[in-house]
Amino acid sequence: MLIVTSNEIPGHRIDAVFGEVMGLTVRSRDIGSQMLAGFRSLGGGELPEMTRALYESRQEVMARMVNEAQQRGANAIVAMRFDTSEMGTNWTEVCAYGTAVYVLPLGEGEPGATGQSIYLTQQAQQPQQASGQPAPPQQPTPPQQPVPPQPGAQFPGQSQY
């Protein structure tokens, strides 16, 4: 599923709008992690326990938002945003939201087409060219569910937390 923070996807035309979708979680802070983070904050720097908790929360709300969009028949989400707020002294709300849409890539010669959209339309036409018969309409492929980070795991472009 394509997820963008912009209102449009370059090289694609929005064919249908399914409305706002969101994922939400409210987390309480683990007392042990909170105490450890409190001690670490005295020296300054990153608080790995809190970073991990926020990362996991964001992955969870993204998965919930994508699931809601898929249930509506969307293959993309535009204008995606995160929102966080504190509820009480130990609860944190994390929300991901955006607009669920169905997009079609623009082909070669269409105004606004990009290299990526031309490639996507050519890939969709290859089965049709091989058999001489029109290819059946392609259903969007469901996204992989995000995998929560393992303690001590490193992700591309990130430092160890």
C-alpha cells in the first residue's frame, strides 16, 4: 500500500476516495522503563526505552490504519499524519490518520506520468502482451504487517537504541 504525507501521489490519478482512516493506541508507561528512563535523563541523551515504546506504538497504529483502508478497498493513503498526546501522567495516545484512496498509475504519454508510473503500467500490460488476451484486473497486494523491533535490533539508517 502506498502511504504518503502529500495530498497527491506523483504519477498517479486518484480514482476513488473512501474517506478518513486511522489507527489509534493508548499506552501506559512501564514503571520499570519509566524509572530507568528517569535516571538516564539526569545525564541527558536518548532514552532507548521510551524510543522503543514510541517506535512500537507508531508501527501498531500504522498497521491498524492500513487494515482499515484495505477493508474499504483502498490501495493508497494520502495526507497521512501522526498525532500524539498525553492522557494523565502515565498514558500516551498515538494516532495515525489519513485519507484512504484508490489510485491508478499514469501510463506513458499521459500528462503527469512519471518513470515509476510508466514502469507500473508496463508491468501490468506484460501478461496481456504475452498471451494476446487482455489480462484480468489486478487486485492490490496487501502490505506486509510491520514487525515490531526486537530489543537491540538495528534498522537501516538507524543507530542502535
